[in-house]
Amino acid sequence: MSLSRNARRRLGLYGTAAVAAVVAFVGPKLLKDRAPKVEIREFDRAELREREETRLLREYVAIDTENPPGRTVAAARFWAERLGCEGIPYEIVGDDPDRPNVVARLAGRKRGEALLLLHHMDVAPVGDLAQWEHPPFAAEWGTGKFMNYLHGRGTLDMKGQGVADFFALASLRRDGIVPERDLVFVAESGEETYTPEAGLGWVVQHRPDLLEGVTHVFTEGGVNEVYGDHVVRFGVEVLQKANIGATAAAAREADLKAYLDLLKAKSKADPFRVLDEVQDFLAFIAPGRSDLWGHNMSDMRDALAKGKFLVEIPEVYEALLRDMYYASAVAKDAAGGRFRCDVVATLLPGRSVRARWEEMQRWAGPFGVTLTLRFLSPDSFPAPRTGRAWQTLGTVFSLDPVEKDAVFGPYVLSGSYTNSSWLRAHGIRAFGVSPFATNINDAVTIHGKNERIYLPAFVDGVERTQRIVRDYALQP
């Protein structure tokens, strides 16, 4: 299997468990029998294209912030101009002149329980331009079956969400409403390269005054399961596994493969652990699963204890229950003649990534394998599902005027990284929230070719974000 960080991340962010279960274990007839009727809403395409939020997204996507190199100067100026026009105080901060961050605050009546709306300006590498049907930074309308889409790198990850966050603040300002508590808007610069120290981490460590009173954060990572163009489950990310990424190399192919066999054995030897967050996540998605595993996931602890799984648990579920190791295909280095592959470890809460990294190096020694670290995430911590932010999400999603039949619950990411990981490791309560109805066919364009966003889902998401933020900010 390919183990590029980009591929694993985009699949993890948008429902690896959901997709793998349906594709691998559900027969076409069973799907047909169980599936509800697909209803696609009617809308005025021309009107959606001329909406203020759509025009703003096109301008934002047209700014090239590919990372690397991750230059966010033009994007920071873009936000400075918009925030200034709305009369929302802001600062541009950071110690790298090419990678500044934008921090704005809409002051409320009291300082405590401030909500931080976080998105990143940098976007993933575009890869082979020949594979793109529309230039990644042209912000063009789709054609044919994609005529209801806006194409471009960052439409989903995550400039669209940044625009939604901005309008949530701007709408309050325009309506002359003073919120009960502060709202903080942050556009950061270093998420795509695992460098929070260039983005939000820099603000936390060097300008904590800009985040005074912040107790909750909404950012990327939420997974909304979609049927047709409707959300059936609003999933809020509350936990992601820690990640270690390395390149393994050896003079002999047999030695490298022996090391990989050891890592595979280590995965299988790790006892299953069913965390509360994982159990609740599996119970949340179980009603939508038609496979053997889905029937037993509503109580995974009971299923494991009673031996209900008679064959090996699929990796997509296994990864939620134990630490795992993965490796890409082994290839020979044409220049040096050594054999190489990428190795990734994903760890549940309670495991130290630094201690595990040291172990992986020790295990490699006897095989003559050397490991070069590519990335190391913080240790994994769950976000407590208590407090004003969690209650707000439950209330607003349950009363959604568009997705009236959708349900709300926790989501766990087993092979992904967002800066929620960094925030939680520093004691800040962060939730991954997506306001958009994004189906899997669109979601896999994140970090891939032809990234795009469905216009009705985008406009709905902007309005949904306003409802979420208002509910949080205006409660007594």
C-alpha cells in the first residue's frame, strides 16, 4: 500500500472507516435494498456563483500558497484587507516574513470562554500539473457534470472553511451584534508541513496575549457522512492517533524486509484497546454500516470479548484498536544502491511518540537498517466532550434547517494529522468540525488532483458556520 502522508491524511479526514466498510464489505444488491432514495436539491447556479462568499472564495483560492514553500504573504494581506473593511481588529504576526499569520478578535462583553476559529492558509503541493483538468490556482468553474463546482487547490483544505469562519464574524459585525464572549479568527501558515511552530504554535508561544481567554477551538478534521448531497451524520473529530513518519534504508533488500516483518508482527502483538472515544465513534457510525463488522460495532467491547469476529478484523477498524505500523513498497535507490521505503507508526493515547521512535530505531539496528525521521506528531490526547463548544455543536446540528434528518456524534481519525493534535497536547480543547456536505468522491481530491467544492454545500456551510458561531457567542 502507498503510505504517502498526503494519501493517508485525506482518506482519514473524510471517512476512511465509512468508505472502506462500504466498498469492501457491502454487496451491490444489499446496498440497493437498504439505500434511501437519493434526493438532489434544486438551486440557482447563477445566483450561487454571484454570492459574496463565493466570490471571496474564488479570490482566496487564486492566491498560490502551495507548501512547500508555503509563502502566505499575499494571503495574509488578503485577510488584512477584508478584516479591516469590516472594522475587525487584527494583527499580522510571526518571525518568518514569508510565512506570516493573521490573528483577529471580535470583542465580546466578557473575556473568558473565547472561541477560536482556526484555518490554515497554506495548501498541499499540487503534484503533476498535467493531471489537473483545471489549473490549481485559477479558481475556475467546472464543466459538464462538474458545472456546480468550484475547482482549485484549497477549496476544501481549507480555504473554504476560512471563508466560512470570516463570514461568521463579519455577519455579527454587520448586524451590530456584540457577542457575549470573544471570537478569535486565526489564519495560520504552517499546517501542511507539520510545522505548528510557524503557525498557531508561534502565536501560542510568542504572542499568547492574542489568544487570551480562548478555551475552545473549531478547526478542520470533522467528517460529515453524505448520501446524495445530504448529510446523514455530522461527525466531530475528538481524537486522532499520534503519527511517526520515517524513511528506512538498508544495503540488502532482505534485511529491510525482515525489519518490516518485525514491525508487522509488533502490530499484531499489540493488545486491542477500546477507548471510550472509539467505542462511542463506532456506535455512532454502526447504524450506517451493512457489513459483518458494522453489525457488531455498536458494542465493540462486547464483540471482542465474545469472539464475534471470526476472521481477521479489517485494517480500517483494527487501526482504531491498537498501535499500527505501515510501510510503502521497497525500492532501490538508483544513486546509492540502497533499498528504501517509507514507514509510518500510528499510536493511540497513552503512548509516547518519542519513546516509540527510539524503540523503532533500536529494533532496526540488528537488521542493519537506518531510519531517517520525516515527521513526529505530538502524543495523542482526546478532546473532552463537555463544555459550551460541544453543547453548541450538538444543538445547532440537531436543529439544522437543511439537514433535518442528520444525527450528530464523535469521530476518530486513525491515520491523520491536523493541528488539533498540537493544541490538545498543549491543553487546549480543540474539535474538528466541517460545515460542508462533502461526499467521498470530492473528499479524495484533497491533497490529490482536481480539488473541488460543491457550490450548494459551500453556501450551506457558510450559513451553518454562522449559526454555530452565533449560538456559541450569544448564549448568556
